[in-house]
Amino acid sequence: MNALVSFILVCILLFIPWIGVSVLGLKILFGIVIPYACFLVFVIGLIYKIIYWARSPVPYKIPATCGQQKSLPWVRRTLKDRIESPFYTWEVILRMFLEIVFFRSLFRNLRADLSGKRLIYGSAKWLWLGAILFHWSFFIILLRHLRLFTNPVPVFIQKLDYIDSFIQSLGVPPLYITDILILAGLIFLLLRRFFDPKVSYLSYGSDFFPLFLILGIVISGILMRYYIKVDVYGVKQLTLGLATLNPTIPEGAKIGTIFYIHLFLVSSLAAYFPFSKLVHMIGIFFSPTRNMANNNRAVRHVNPWEYPVKHLTYAEFQERFKEVMEQAGIPIDEEVKPEKHEWQSWYILEKK
Amino acid sequence: MSLPKPEELIQDVELHKTPEKHWMDIKPELKKGYYLSIIDPKILEELDLPNMGKWQPYDEKWPLPENWKDIVREEILRRMEKHRSFKLFMDICVRCGACADKCHFFLGTGDPKNMPVLRAELIRSIIKGEFSTFGKIFGKFAGARRLTEDVIKEWFYYFYQCSECRRCSIFCPYGIDTAEVTIMMREILLKLGIGTDWGLKPVHNSYYIGNHVGIPPHTLKENLEFLMSDFYEITGIQVDVSKYLNRKGAEILYVPMSGDYFADPGIYTMMGILALFHYLDLDVTLSAFASEGGNFGYFNSLEMAKRLHSKIYEEARRLKVKWILGGECGHKWRLWHQYHNTWFGPIDFLEIPKSPITGTVFEHAKDSKLVHICEFTADLIAHNKLNLDPSRNDHLIVTFHDSCNPSRAMGFFEEPRFILKHVCNNFVEMPENTIKEKTFCCGSGSGLNAGENMEIRMRGGFPRANAVEYVHKNFGVNTLVCICAIDRAVLTSLMQYWVPEVSVAGVHELVANALVFPGEKERTTDLRYRPLKGKEGNV
Ligand code: SF4
Ligand code: SF4
């Protein structure tokens, strides 16, 4: 049901440029205005999110540790320990690198099954594989697209394009490997949401929506490249114009509605990105359980809003138990004097 | 309340089947044996906390304060402002489900709301539904819902079915820590006046008397004397307890947990630790006031945790010690390691800890001045300072339970293992996916170790017990060693239920079994009066 609504939403998104361009001829709107507007929303939205998170302080140093701490000199710490229980900054950086680039934590994934009265845990790397395929392909495809926004195209992008399309034999134009892999990844992630009972149970419509949307983008892109050919030269004129802030709709070029559909879906994704769960891409950098060092006892972390709290003092304690302590022969502290200490509580502070 | 038999308890658990209805449409049904009782309002008052009068969770209508919605909304926003973790975790979950079957409460109940992701959704959905326009328009489609009284019941029910163990967080690709969410949510509930009896009575005791179980100073001394008189009977070694209590000018302050001088089997660990102090002739003292290293405050709010633990550094200052040594405890070490110097620092009135026996400087604790007793003992063994006879633990086949907090908030894996391998000859690890960072909770952590919620405890502890059962059946393991005072108490009940042949011990109980004192009499039993291997006839 949720999935269906998401699917319909994406279909609606698909029809908007179709009608807009092929019926109403609003090429400037769909080729220039909307992409610019959405890109702006994307950038401003992301900056807003970053500031929004950064505004809240990190009061405590709370890394989640998955390896041996640094303690006594003779306690051996392997490279794994250093990365998963980082003490030094470079170890933290390495940990973050592995998380962001190789999805380290997801690689840990297990699957629990109950067989009779026994729990068994199997390795479950499929989710990791699907996620890696999808994210990496997406990233490479994005890089590849830079050739549409640069002139001359940097050698690096040319090389990437060349490597990605090394399967030459299947016809002209050559097939991109990432096109296949991203489809595989997406379909896996989608099927999982449909058929894994737990994942399906906890999925909202808003979890299906981006999957369908990206699927729409990928499929429209593939169609454009292999089936409904568009005038590549015209497209490049348009995209280069966008990139150089000199936007034009090339005269007479047969760009084709499919291109506008592709562009519109990409724009929608960009605009949707900062306000949805997709911000996890930026959020991971902020995650305090991953980006902090496990050196708490050696290096003090300061909480900007820490305040003294109300507590019982030893003087009050001794006053209450003096007699029994004396009887039991427990030393009494004669020097201690009752003292008043300043304190705050969440009630007092929060009333302000 | 009687529990079903072990083989029946988890029969209803289905890990791969989910209810027909969407979770938002399932009304919370508070099952007996799953939730804790509510605290007496008087205790709340004496702790300067709000209360809702006398009531219990099974009451149809909860006496929420009139402006409860405002309170809740305000408290949520405040916590997002103060804790980046909470704010971030509310935004970035993609519902990938990697955490779903990592929670022991899910594995023991099959209840989808015990999947960490849905536990967090219980609040995430409210934030979307109450504060986001997007969420208000799209509602359930976007995972948003409105705040109702049922939501409060649900929060109480499920945030007290999370033991803040952080197992889910290490599997999450973004490090979303449901324990952090639970901490925030319990704080918010407490702001309404919802607090548990089992969670707050110890707080009250610890605040006014010094320790969770409310043992006054003279009884503390008596208990310790009693322990050491047993020790004398077993070993012939006389330990004078009085020099270990409230002695000003000692070099080290040792902070125990009340569980260790209050009840079996914790007392054997305490016995072992005092024996070790005596063996080393260590210049160490306990404080009758700072007689609790554990901190139930933490299971209610961070502020309450800080209020309880203030006394530790203050006692260290008053007693003029140089540094602090902490006993075997789980959540205490999360606080001591991750919070203490932020709360109370800079700790400039103490010195960088240095072992007076080996000369080792504990560089890794140079700021907080807090050393774990296992670090201390491991260092002694590494420097060959202890005369150990591991064969005196030959009647035990040992496995080690990594407590959640030292594992996932500290990375404390090798020190206790190093000790164990030197004090006993039979050591077996549990299956790889149930130890170290992937360790399973005892099922009763974070203040859930009461009697009225025994069913959820036995269910939540099932994955742990299951792994113990495996090594018991395959390797004959009969002793489960742990470094946590709550564990020593609750794993004992857990084992009695699931694997009754296995008993629970602390690391230093085994250390003292193996420790050869000069001039001791020939030992025929361990600290629990159980015959040593080959000495069965002598008892
Ligand atoms: S693993 Fe993390 S991102 Fe995935 S569902 Fe759980 S909390 Fe959300
Ligand atoms: S912190 Fe532990 S108990 Fe809580 S949801 Fe995560 S795995 Fe479950």
C-alpha cells in the first residue's frame, strides 16, 4: 500500500515534465528554471541541516567501541582494535573513512534465527553488498556525468568513462557496468523492502519513495542512452550552459522529452534530499558514536552546558551517622565542616 | 507470579513473522511480568522530582499532569538542543533494518516494537508528527503520528524494555545508538513524574545513605568483617578490615559496589579484592559514604547520575588519596570512563595513577585518575607480582561474559581475559557472535533487575543464556565469570532458569582462589566452601 502510493507519486512526477514539455512546450521552465531552483534548494537545505546539527553541542564523549581499548603497554592492539576503538585522531579518521567509504558497520551484519530452542547467527552480507553496489555505482555515475558539465572534459573523467564502459562488444554505444550494478543494487534494496518481513513491516511510504524515484532516474537515463536516442550535442550545450551560468535552450536540437523527464526527476531528488532520511549521507560525519576517540580517561571532554548539581555532602552524611560510626570504630573526620555549595537542577535551569 | 517452563517460554517467539496491523495501529497492551512498578511519590519528592501521586501502570487512566503535552513537547525540543546525538539520530535513520534482530529483547519476545529501529520510531514518529509540517501533511505515510496518552504508555512500556546495552548501535551504519534515545526518553518520562520503584529506591538510598541497598556505615563494616572471617576460616589468613575504611591519607581510594558486600555471589568478589589488598599490603581505603560505584541515577536521568556520583571525587579529595581504583561493575564503568571527567573535571587535586607495586603509570587514565581493578591486577600479573596456583580453580570450567558497558563503551576485552588465563586452567570462550563487542546483555541491565518483570528479564536474557548453554553442553562449562555487580546478581537468576548447572562469579573471586599467601594453611575449599579438585574427601 505504502509502496503503491510512492510508486504513484513517482509516476506523477514523471508525467509533469512530459506534459510540461511535450504538450505545453515549457522548455525553459523544465530545462533551466526548475533545475536551478532545485539545485539551490539542495545546497541551501544541506547547509541548513549542517548548521542545524552543528548548533547542538556534543555534551559527552560517547564512542561505541568495537575493539580493545588502549590501556597497559603490553596489551596488544591489532589494527582492527585501533580502528574500532580509536585512541588517536588518525585512528578516528581511519574509522570514519572505513564507515563512509566501505560501510564497515553494515559489514558486521548478522542474521539471527531460532532453531527450536537454539539461537543461531549467520553471516548476512547481502545488505552490505546491495548497499555498496548501489552507493558506489551512484557515485561513479555522478562523476561520469561531469563530462556534461565540463569542457574540455578532464582526463580523469574520460578515463573513468572508459573503464566503466569496457564491455564494448554488446553494441554501440558500449554498456556501462555501473548502469547494471546500480539497477541490481536498487532492485535488491527494493525487493528486500517488499519481501523481508521485518524490513517490510518497518518501512514507511517515505522509504519506498526515494527508491522508486532513483529507479526512475536510472531507467530514464538508460532509456536515453540505449533506446530513445537524444541529441547528445544539444544536451551538452544545455548542461554546459547550466554549469557556466549561461543557460540556453539550444535552438533546433532534438533533445527529446525523455531528457526533460530525467532532468526533472534528478531535480526532484535534489530538492527532496536535505529534508528526508537521505541526509544520512551528511549525518554520518556527525555521528558521535563513530567520530569520537575512545581516550576519555586520558583526554577530558568539555561540555559547554555542564552545571553543578545538588548532592549530599560528607558533612551532612557524617552528621547523620556520627554516632553509629563512632560505635563501630570508623574514623570520624573532625576537620569537616558543613558547607553550602552552589547547585543547579534541570528545573531551575529550564525555567529560565 | 510463576513463570512458564524454560522450554515453553519462547515458544511464541517468531523472528520472521510480523503482525497484520501496522505498528502505529497496535495499542500498547501492558503485559504483566513485562513492566516495573511505579515509585512512591514521597521518594520522588525527597529527590526533588515531580510526581503524579499514587498510581500504577495497570490503571486504565494515568494521572498525567494537566499540561503534559506541553511538558513533553518542550522536553523533546530541549533535549534536541542539548544533545547532538539525539537530534541527529532522530533525522538519519533509513530503516535499513540492520539493527532489527540485534536486540536481545526482540530475540526473546519477537515483539516488533522491540526492534531497536522501531523503539526509536516510537519517538521519531512523534517528532515528525508534532513539529514537522511535512510530517503533519503526510502522516503515517511519512512515519508521523500525533502525541496521545497511549503514546506515553507505549514509551513507558518499551523504553523500560531497553537495557541501554548499545548492541544495536554497533551494527547501525550510522552509529545510531538506541541507548542514547532511551536515556533521553526516560528523562522525559521522569519529567512527567513517571519513575519506577526499582529504579528510584536505590537512587534514594545511594543519595542519603551512600549506597543502593541502604547499608549504613557500621553495617558495612560488619559485613566486611564477616566476609573476612570466612576468609580466615578457609585460608588461615587474618585480614584487618578496619584499616580499609575511611582512612585519611591512604594512597588509593577503592570504590566497591553495594552488590559486592550485600549478597551472594558478589560477596566472594569483594572477599577476593580485600584479600588481594592484604596480600599486597596496599595503602588503600574505602569510604563509608562513597560506598557505591554503581549508579541507578543513570537509569533515570543524566543529572541524577551526576548527583549520585559527586561523592566519589569529593571523598577522594577529603580523604586526600592520590588516585581512585574502581571495582568490577558494568554501567559504573560506562560512567567512570565516558562521563566522569566531563562532569567533575578537571581533576587536578589527584595524581596520575601509578601502581605502588609495579611502578606502572596508568597513562590512559591520566586525566580522570580512575583505574579499573582488572587493569590493576592484570598489571600485577604481567609483572609477576602474584604467586598464583591456577590449579586451585580446576574444579571450575570457566567462560567469560563481556558486560555491555565495558565492552561497547570502553573496549575492555583483554584485561579480564588475561587475568582469567593466569588464574584458572580451564577457560572457554562462548560463540564468537555473542562475545566482546557483540556480547549479549544479561537482559536485566539499566534498572530492570526487579522481581515484578521477571518474564521480560528471562526473555531478554535468553540469547546470553543460550550461548552459555552451548558451552555448558559442549565443554562442560560450570562457571560464568563477569565483571559487573548487577550481572553477578541477575545472571545467577538467569542461569537458575535456563542453565541451572552454571554458577556465576567475579574475576577477583577466582584470583583469590588461586592466590597463594605466605603462611596460609592448606586449602581444601574455594571461597564458597566448595571442595577443590582432588580434595573432595577432605570436606
Ligand atoms: S541500523 Fe540504523 S539506520 Fe538501520 S534501521 Fe537501525 S537505526 Fe535505522
Ligand atoms: S540498546 Fe540494547 S536493549 Fe536497547 S534497543 Fe539497543 S539492543 Fe535493544
